[in-house]
Amino acid sequence: MTEETKTKAEDPIVARFKDQVSMDDRQAYEGYLVKPENLIEFARTLKEELGYDYLSSVTGVDYLPDEKLEVVYHAYRTSGGPAAVFKVQVPRAEPVVPSLVPIYPGADFQEREAWDLLGIRFTGHPDLRRILLWEGFEGHPLRKDWREAYFEEERKPFKNRWPEGNVYRVEDKKAFGKNVSYPDEFTPEGWVPEGEQSLYAALEASEQIRSGNGNGREDELGEEVVVNLGPQHPSTHGVFRMVVTLDGETITSLKPVMGYLHRNHEKIGERNTFLMNMPFTDRLDYICSMSNNFGYALAVEKLMGIQPPERAEYIRIIMAELTRIVNHLWAIGFLLNDLGAFFTPALYVINERELILDVFEAVSGSRMMCNYFRFGGLARDLSDDALQKIKEIVNNRLPAKVDELDVYLTGNEIVRTRGEGVGVLTAEQAIDYSAAGPVLRASGVAYDVRKADPYSIYDRFDFDVAVRPNGDVYDRYLVRIDEIRQSLRIVQQAVRDIPGGEYQTGKPQYQVRVPAGESYGRVENPKGELGYYVVSDGKPNPWRYHVRAPSFINLTGMEQMCIGQKIADVVAILGSIDIVLGETDR
Amino acid sequence: MFGMGLIKGLGVTLKHFIGTYIDDIRWLGRGRYYNEQALEQRQGPKARGVFTVQYPEEKLPVPEEFRYIPFLLYEENEDGTHQDRCTSCGICAKVCPPQCIWIVRSNDPETGRPVPEPTDFFIDIDICMNCGLCAEYCPFDAIKMDHDYELASYDRFQHHIFNKERLSKPVSYYAQIRPHNYQREEQERAEKEAAKAARRKE
């Protein structure tokens, strides 16, 4: 019995907060509307008394016609079950919301993102700076009245494509000048990067909070050094930068800097039609395009109220689990790279990955940018040849290869000494920082969306949630090995039981009708919980399209993992979180 | 014992190393490189040792569903003229996620009605993301994804907006790169026409 199934009047939360909290009774919306002044109290009750300890997603929506900005929170219990959704509405002219970082530290980066992209100010946030964009950026791009540099029209399809077909190149339009705007009194030529100073100030502040005194520096023997790792650094897995303060070799504070690959995926998504977003989701976490498709398809199908046919469900699960194997093999290979085993382990696992990519290519037409899922099914059927190939791989080849990998690395003394006790995140910290996926489970929290809140047909398969107790780099490696084995189990069952029949409900349509409403579709992506928050207003384009990106949110706990560690371990810790910058920066 | 894990691991490396030579010896005289059978074996799930493909001397065969840059299909008439399948309905331009398709439709100067064949058709292949939605939703099977992935050129400003001439390929080419899809579509088309003819008789 959950809150949702009770009627409005007897809802315990509404009853408790009386006129401070009300149900969100807009058509096809869920959750509670909380007044900004009651938000802290409400969240504290939710966490401490009702057990919603895991804040999954924080995001904002711009309701321009109502002159309102809304912040949407999704909280879960790590023991499983559905979400508690709560929302705060503030006037667009003065969007100020109390920060939830003191209660849920995992809200840190997500609130910064909402400030950056929507201009919602969170009071009480310890470090409210822009996170994805640079500080010389004018405006908050996810506001509905903001227009990008090469703005053509509010929504696709653009009118000049057909029937006149006035072809032009983007380069031929003016790249600078009228297309780019800067804040008042900002001159690009005379620009002094103030952001750097505020970044270093934040670094110092964070250190002082931790050490508990205002002038820790004088007490130390040597002077502290600030070191920038990245953005161009081979071990950061892309253009990612970390600024660390060092006391000798020991890290005293760390701030990740990201956004170098930012392209405002969400704004593009709001210009696109629902279907057009599908190939764009491939490019978030480009290692796991199949399961990115999965989450988005789930979110939109929830809104449309359709179900894929049985065969499609099985194929979806086969593809998602193969993707998990691909991702974990890749993560292990590159973790070893970061530890200094240059490319031999990586190439051994890439061998196996290639076999799975061959299957993806035969099925979807592309090795990495699969674009295979459609609303209510799939783009095309799985051929018998491909199914045979999958069977051969998961039954005969991969189990032996995973065992070989286990012999190869697990007992290796170098891997163990570099990994054990390094980058520890305790179970409480992992939940607090909203860590997800292998990072959370390596800290001893058996939370897996596939079990905790089953989607698709995962409840039919027999598998275990991989958990390890120590929360260090080595355990994150072990969790990934365990998960590969579990995924193999699932695929073995799925290829055995897969039924025949249709692979798509109804006729394939390029203009899908999505009724107005909101939905949050989440899947257990290989890197953690991937969520899509979609708001539709009944038009062909989504009103709001938000991605809860696991690689982005997993970085919230990065500083905690690194404090007190040696500088040489930062790279190993980052490798063990397993980020992909396409998803982190979006 | 400290160091056992390392030694075991090195054993795995040695196994991989030796595996390569065992396969080389097994394929002695037949040629482990530069032929299709050997490539298929080396790339398949039964392979051992190295997988390297000696590109460009060897090329991986692409599966039928492989997709890369769309092309337009035309029928070859017996008198040597070409008939575009495209009717410039504009669905591909509407469904294209990065909006890289431009179609010029023209009207008949006498009747004022639209001419079915497009006057011109452009795809900016720098913008195209190879998603295949245009081919998937084309009601006339007029635009399909190609298999030709070697498109490097020296000047992107001159050569990367493909026009109708550059995009058009005969149906026979399509039948060659995607035999199964082609057969299925032809069959569906024949059935549809038969149904239409039957309805007309009534």
C-alpha cells in the first residue's frame, strides 16, 4: 500500500502538512506540491521519518505560459518501491528555492545544473556556480524564451527544408556577432577569467568546511599546492578537469570541472519531435546506446500508455544486458589502463566487446549509435542468424573469457594494492551523494532498479544483485565482474525463452501522439540509474526533456572519495567511477 | 604467496601470445590473412589470438542492415531513361533529426500542380547522423541507407553537400547490397498492387 493508491483526503503526507502541501492535481501529473518555505521541513520528514533516503533526480521545468518555474524532485527508498515526487513552484521573475544539499548532499551538482541552465537560485547551497557553461555565458538556456546561436525555429521540422529546399551551410551564417550574446559590460578581449578565482575560492572553502577551522593553512608545515588535472589528460577519459589542493602528495580538496563537451542535449531535445530524440540518446553515453534508448522509450511509452509486444520485451532485455557486458568490459579494461597496465588488459576485453558490437551492427545497423528502440517496440526484428550468434557468444565464449579475466586480474597483487582501501565511500555516504550503479553497490547497498522497481520484464528472470561491502576501487572492479556474470545469466535465459511474434505494436509512425502529462522513466544503466523526465503538452515536441545522467551525478561523491588519498590515486578512483563525458556534459 | 596472482596473470598473457601462433600454424598454407574465410574465422566467436584486420588490404564485410549516409533510388527503364522513386513528399526531411535534408519540389508550369519527382535533393553529409530514420519511414522505398563508408575528401566545403545527382543510385545496386530487404519489399509491393487490382475489378 503506497501513498499513490490512497485517495487524496487520507494521504498521510497531505494530512500531516495540511495547507502547506497539496497533491499535484494537473492532468497526468503525480506527486506533491510543496511551498518553498516548507521545503526543508518536508524533505527532512521524507528522509528521516518516511525512509526516502535516496534523492534520485532534481531538475527544473520552465512553465512560461504560467510565468512559473518548477523544481521537480524524485526520491526513493533504497529498500525499493516507487518514487516520492515533490515539486516546488516559484515565480519566474524571482526563482528562489531553498537548497536541499544539507539534507541530500546528492542534490549538489543537480542544483548547480538547474541554476546554470534554468536560473533557479538555491539559497543555502554551499557552492552555487555554473557547472556546465562558462561564466561569460549570457542567460539560462533551458528557459523557453532563450534562443541559441544558430536558432532557426522553435521546433523541428524546419520550414525551409521542404518544399523550397533552400540549402545552406551553418558556417555560411554569421557565427559571431548577432548570433552570440554576452552579459552586460562583458568584452571577450578584455576578459579575465573570474570563474577560475571563484573555483579556487570554492576549493578553499570546501577544505575549510572539512577541516573545521578557518585558517588551516598556517598550521601546516609546507605550503599547499593547487594542481589542475586535465582538461587535456589521457586518464580523464575525455575532456574533464579536476582541480585538487595538495598537501605534499595528499589531497585536501578536489573540485571536478566539466562541461567542455556540453551541447545542451536537453534544449536540442525540446526542439526535436519525440521520435527524433531517439538517435540523440545514443550519443549520451556512447558506450551503451542500447540501454539509453531503453530508458527514453520507457518514459515516452508511459506517457502514451502503450506496451511493447512480448518478443520486443525479450529483445530489449537481451540488448540492454549485452550492453551492460560491453560497458563493464570496457570499464575494467580502462581502469587497468589507469592503473598502469597499458592496453594489454584493455585489448583483451575489447576483443570480446567486438563480438557483441558485431551483433549490434547486424541487428541495428550500427556498432555504437544503435538507434534500435521505438515507442512500442523496436526498429526491426532480431534475425535468426543474429540470435544464433548471441547464443554462441553468451553460452560458449563469454563465460570462459570472464573466468579468464578473473584469473588474469582479480588476484593480481598490483591491482589489489592499488585498489584495496583506496577511494572509499561508505554505504551512508554513497546513498547521501546519490551514487548509483556499481559505485553504490560496491559500497554494500543492494540497490538495483531492476530489482527495486522492476521495469519491462526483469521480474521474470532469475539473477542476483551484485554487492560488495568495502566501497573501494577494488570492490567496484569486483562488482563489475559479478555483474557481467549476472548479465550473462539473464541473456542465457532470454535467448532460451524468447517467443515469436510481433516486434512492434501498431504501425510504425513518425509522428507519435503523446498526450499531455509528465513521466519519469528510469532504467538501471550499466553506469547507474539513468532517468528521463519528460513533460509533454500534447504537441509533437516535448515541453521538457531532462536526463538524469549517472556519470554526472556519480561525480558528486568524487571529492569525498579522494580526500586523504594520494594524488596518484585520483586517476584510479576516477577510472573506478567509470564516467563517459558524453553523458556527464550532455 | 605474494606474487602468485601476478604469475597467474602473466600465464594468461602467455596463453594469448601462444594462441596466435597456434592459429598461424593451423592455417599454414591456406593463408591466415587477406582472404574472406580466414577473416570470418578470425572475427568470429571461435577465434583465438589476435583479431587485427589488415585494413585497407582486408575489409570487414558489413552486415545487410549496416547504414551509412542515405542514397536515392531510381528505376532504370528499358529505353535507358531513369525514373526516380522519390515523389518529394518530404517525409524524410520532416523526420530527419538533425534536419540535414533539403528537397526542392517544383510545380508544373501549365497545371500548377506539384511534379512528383524532386527538382533537386540535398543532404549535408557532415550533419547527417546516420540514424536511418529517413529510410525507415519513406513510404515509397525511395531513400535507403548505403554501405559505402569510404567518403573522405580533401575539401568539405566543396564536396560534402550531396545533390540529387551524387545521391542517386539504381535499384539494382540496392538489390545487391540489401538482398533480403529488397526481396521483402518487392513482395509487399506486388501484394499491394494485386490487392489494388482486385479492388478495381470489383
